[in-house]
Amino acid sequence: MPMPEKGTDWESLKREMQERGAHDVKWRDGKTAVYVFNAGPDVERVQKEAYTLFMSENGLGPMAFPSLKKMEDEVVAMGLSLLHAPDGAVGNITSGGTDSITMAMKTARDFARKEKGVTGTPNVVLPYSAHPAFDKAAKMMEIEIRRVPVGADLLADVEAMGKAADERTIMIVGSAPCFPYGLIDPIEKLGALAQARELWLHVDACVGGYIAPFVRMNGGDVPPFDFEVPGVSSMSADLHKYGYCAKGASTVLFRSEALRAYMIFDTDSWPGGRMVTPTLAGTRPGGAIAAAWAVMNFLGVEGYRAKHKQVTDAREKIEAGVKALGFRILGKPQLGLIAYTHDEIDCMAVWGKLFERGWFTSLTTQPKGLHLMLSPFHLQVADTYLADLAWAVEQVKAGASGAKREARYS
């Protein structure tokens, strides 16, 4: 459509936008368990007001906006502290998990070329359950992706990954947790492999980086997954997931400045003078940086522990409820994600019935199952979800029985 010749008043535009949004998922009602992390209206208010305070400022210019530089440094420092980073560890805020993973892969590739003499087509070895962001980054940089089947426990098969790695392997990957199953890979064993073979280990904690430390503080059985494992070289951890910050904000973190140096873009071969950017983006929205800083300071350790206890309480309640309905939990989830399957009914059909009642959730394909990424608010609607799930199961069973009867007499 062409641009209108004349402008429209804001009130009219606002009404139209609200009308269009009326058909979107009702995430504020708790019926969405993917895409949105609902930590409550108090956090939402902080997100919005902090974002708008720095909406026009640009993280590209630290000399012009030293306030943003200071806030970014403090957010990164908090992340490094939570994730057991050693002295000298560094990082940056990115636009999201894909950005963080892309920059980590670029850094590992350039490090391998310079420090290890890797030539030809480099490769990355990762479990089948790892996020497709690695594939996206690999396509941009002509890196070979070697996905290795997971074990029977749905975790990374460390021995098989070791066999898949060779002299051109620039990175091995573990997830904390992986998105499909919500399970933390054996990072300690991957770290031992990385040290023994002098491999770069990246831990994708985009989902878990800002929840796992607090679940552990709350007494949860969370295995070592971060920089406390000596073989970990880099991590990705999303602020706009379980950090409850405004989109889009993530962190990419490195064990040392010597490693991060291979991420930095620095050029002066044009008439505009020297250009230095740490991440893929040029312009970096000041609002996302400011909102991250504000939310982290608003919640603090106590606030995050309380919010994440609601998440794990919701997960445990739903686990018990789905088991009672005959579902089987995939693996042993420890954080806010849960996936479950049923050996006798079509989970895809169950998902469709839940959608009829306004639920927008995720799925797994191997095995076919239902998937939830839970927020604090879901504790309030867990009983409603389980009731609707029970209804959906009965609807699917009734439909299957009807189809069998029809086939028998046709």
C-alpha cells in the first residue's frame, strides 16, 4: 500500500492499533507460554518507563551517552557475577539470543584462525537439541554445523560430540537449558572435553542464564553450567527472557578480554573516521539497555528469587497434573521449561483443542509433545490450564473413538 498523502491523528491511530491487537494472543491472561515473559504489572511498568526515558538515545555513541555505557557495564557485571565469571571476564549487551550466539561464533572462528591456524571450512559440533540460531549464524559465515544425536536422556552425548570434533572444530556447544526439552546438558563433561582437546566451549544459556542461578539459590538442584566450569570460554544469556527485561536485550559473555577482542569490529577505512562496534548492530537502542538496568535493580536478588520460585512452583504443579492425565515428562526439567508427551493420544490434536480455548503454547516434534515456557504469572492459571488440558484430552479421545466406530461400520 502507498504511504497516505496526509497524516492521521494519533488517537485514531491508537484505536486502530488496539483493534488490531485485539486478535493477538492474550498473554496478560496467562494463556501464552511462549514469546512473552509475564513477570507481572510491576515489572512491566518498570520496563516501559525506563525504556521510554532512553528511547531516543543510541548505544552506538558511548562518548555522547556515557550513561548508557555505564548502565551496560553494570548490567554485564551483574550477569558475570551471577554466572561465576572469573576476574577479567567481559561481555556486552546484544539485541537477543541469536545476536549473542552469532557474535560468539564469529569470535570463536576468528580466534581459531589467528591462534590455532585453522584453515578451510570451520565447523561447530553441537547436540541435536541446540537452538537453530547456531545454524543461522553458520549460514552467514559458511561454517559447517555438525549436529550430534542426543542420548536416551535427551542430553548432549559428550562422547559422540568428541568423535565428531576434529582439527577444524572452532566450537562445541552445550545448552543450559535447551529450548525443546528444558534440560541442562552435562556442561562439566563438555568442559573436560574442551580442556582435553583445547576446544572452545560455548554454553547457550539464553533461556537459563537469568533463572538458573536463582533456582539454585532457592534450593533447586542445578548442576554446574556456567563459568565455574573451567572449560567454558563463552556464554549467551538473554535478559529479555527470564531476566524479565524489555525486548530486545541479551548478553554475550567471555572468560577474558583476550577472547572478546576477536568480536570487536574496528575500522577507519572510510571518510567518516574510526568506527568501533562490539556487536553486530551499529545503532543500539538505548531503551533496551536502560530497561535492563532498571529491571535488574528493581528486582534485585530477592525479587528474582521470588519471581523464579513462582515459575518453578508452577512447573512442579503442572508436572504433577499432566502426569495424572497420563502424560510422560521428557527428561527431568529443573527450570521454567517443560515438555511432555503421551503414548496413546495425538499431542498435536490436544494442542489444537487447547488453542480453541485460547491457549498459545509450543510443541516438540521428536517426540511429538506439548511444551510450555512458564512465567511467574502462570502459577495463578495453572489450575485453569490443567482443567482445559483434561478437557482437551477427553475431546481428542472422544474424536478418536468416534472415528474408529465410523470406520468399523463404513
